[in-house]
Amino acid sequence: MKKSIGATTLVYPTPVFIIGTYDRDDKPNAMALAWGGICSSEPPSVAISVRKVRYTYDNLMDRKAFTISVPSEKFVKESDYFGIVSGKNEDKFENSGLRPVPSKIVDAPYVGEFPLVLECRVTHVTDLGAHTQFVGEIKDVKVEEDCLDEEGIPDVSKILPFWYSPSDHRYYAMGMNLGEAYHAGSEFRQKRIKECSPTIWAGHDPEG
């Protein structure tokens, strides 16, 4: 039996995104963020939600651009640091020893040491209440060459991203491969098709 725990911001997994922006003085800043994810495939877009009191909020409003750097497991401490201090008070890049790399595509920096980077231009801004949602069109994705497989596809086992648990405030590794998407559930699809008419089984499968 399930027990109600009330309306709360709880879902698994939540990402660890490092949002790169410039302030009005061209100072690079990095912010750790968990409220975000892909929101459109055409145009390719990602949404992030930021509180108005955050240093990054004004940067986003002014520059209309951001990057998402996805850290690997070995950068847990640096990533956490990006989320517990404000860029108003500390130079996060200098203190962490990580490099801000200027994007050549959007007006924002990214973390040079992190294996996966999305470069985004803000297209929509929506006030949600406690947070403001920024939708960024993904203009380019950069991946370290040693994190690609033989076909040039990003290999998650080499990128080694990790995720944040909002219930116990801890970081967790992603875990093992459980199966291939769009194939793991095929046995149920075949069962449904066989139960339908011969016409459908012949290949005239209606839209699900």
C-alpha cells in the first residue's frame, strides 16, 4: 500500500547540471542546478528553472544564453561547491581550479574539464512562481573524444554522469545497463499484435 507524503518536489533521477553564464562585467560563473531537462526535440531544447534571487538569474536575463556542463563522477566535490556558494561572493572557477571556456556559439562559458556540454540560446522565459523557467534552444553539443564510442556516439559508461536525490540530499552514480530502449518491451507489443486481427498482424499496426 502506498502512503501519501504530500505535494513535494520529488522525482528520480534529477540531473546534476552546471549552468554557465556571464555577468554584466563578463565574469564567468557556474551554478549547480537540478530542476531541468530536455523539453523539445524540434527545435532541440532544454529547460532549466532558476530562482530570481540567484546570481545566475540576472545573467540569464541579460545575456539570453547559457551552457550546461554535465560533470563526471570524479567532479562531485566541485559540482557540489558550485551549488553551495554564490557567484556574487566567490569566484567559483578560480576556487575550484576548473577552467571557464568561452563558447564560440553562444554568449556563455562552459566547464572545460567536464565531458559533456550543451550550448544554448534562451528562447522562452516563463514565471512559474518560486522559479523562472528558461527554455534554451540547443545550438551545439560537445563531447570529449575519449567519451565517444567507435561510431562517434556518446558512451554514458565513459561520461559517468551522476544524479542528485532531493529526498536525502545525496549524489548517486547512474547504475548498470538494464536493457535497450525501444526493444526491452517488445514482447508485450508482439503479444498485443497477435491478439489483434490478421490484417494488423500483417503490418498494419495502428498508432499506439
